[in-house]
Amino acid sequence: MQKISYRRHRFPPHLIQHAIWLYAQFSLSYRDIEDLSAERGLDISYETVRRWFLKFGPGVARNLRQSRPTPSDYWHLDEMVIVIRGKKYWLWHAVDNEGEVLDNLVLPRRNVKAAIKLLRKLLKKQGVIPTLIVTDKLRYYHIAFKSIGITAEHIDNKRANNRAENTHRPVRRRDRKMQRFKSPGSAQRFLNLQSDTYNNFHLQRHLLNRITFQHYRAESFDVWKHASVAA
């Protein structure tokens, strides 16, 4: 992992790291984090939190991504509408069969070109050739698979794609909290860190006993600390 430099900042690294974690992990606004900090006697402006997130967030996301194990080769692909400044965009979304978010891509179109762009990014980023891909009935996926030469088994059934549909929920909650994303670029930057943070702390606690859950959660916090460690 690449260490992050917090030099020439008035607040110590652990406060900056905690503010970034709060914003990435929970449906909080910058002003919510300002108020939470004020309750603890810290005078941190919401604008300062925003700048921290923009400056240090990409580095933390990169480190979190490098710490994750190789994902499953069963992929679920889906797309959802997000509205930015009154204009409709499409969030192309990919997860594996265990709920791990593989990638998000904000694009203005829902066509073959967009589907190909998502698949090429996935293949380059994941380094894994899928053996099974589940999608809805969008016909562009069939054309994209043939264009790239993907020979994986393809299931195009909306009911079979609930795994991808369920992982839209955190994005929809945050979209409402932020009163819509302000630009495609800001949406993409936020989703990059939010998805990597989600992967790190998503533990499916309903399948674990309390002791095992506590152990895994402690490991997740250790990974986060290493991903945001100061140089």
C-alpha cells in the first residue's frame, strides 16, 4: 500500500481519516460531520471535510482496492438511472455473486458503447475472466459480449439479478441525502471510495455469530487504518 502524506494540515491524521471514513461509510453530509465534530469540541468546517475527501479519498480507495482478495468469477451487471442537474445519467454497476462491488461507471448513455466500456474496464481492473455473467434483459449486453469476445455463460433474467439490484440501495440513499449528485465527475469520485469502503465493511452479519462478527469487523478496521496510514 502507498502511504498518504498529511503534512501541512492543521488537524492530526487520525481526525482526517475518521472524517473521511464517516462520509464514505454512512449516509452523512459534510455538515453532519461538522456537527458531530463540534459535539466533540472540534471546530472543523464542512468545507474542510469536503476538501479532505477530495484530496485523500482517491488514495484511500486505491489502497483498499489493493488489499482485497481476488473476486469471484461470477459477475452480475446492472444499470440504474441517476439524475444530475436535471439530466438523466446511467450508473453502470457490477458485483460478484458474494455482493462484492467490482466497479461503478457513470455514463450519459445506455447503449452498446457504454456496455463495452464497462466490460473492458472490468476485465482490465479485475484481472479475472468471468465464467458466468448475469444481466437483465438489456439486449446491448449480448452485442457487447460478442464484440469483446467474452464466452462466459450468460443469464439474462431480471429475477436472477437481485444481487446487483440490492447493492443499488446504498447509492440511492446517498443520492437522496446529498440532494442529487452535483456532476458526473463528483458522482464517480464519490462512488469509487464508497464502493471500496462498502466492500471492506460489508460482513453479512446475519450469517455470523457474534464472536466471529467482532473478529471480522476488527480486521476491517485494521485494513482501513493501513489504507489511510500516514507517510
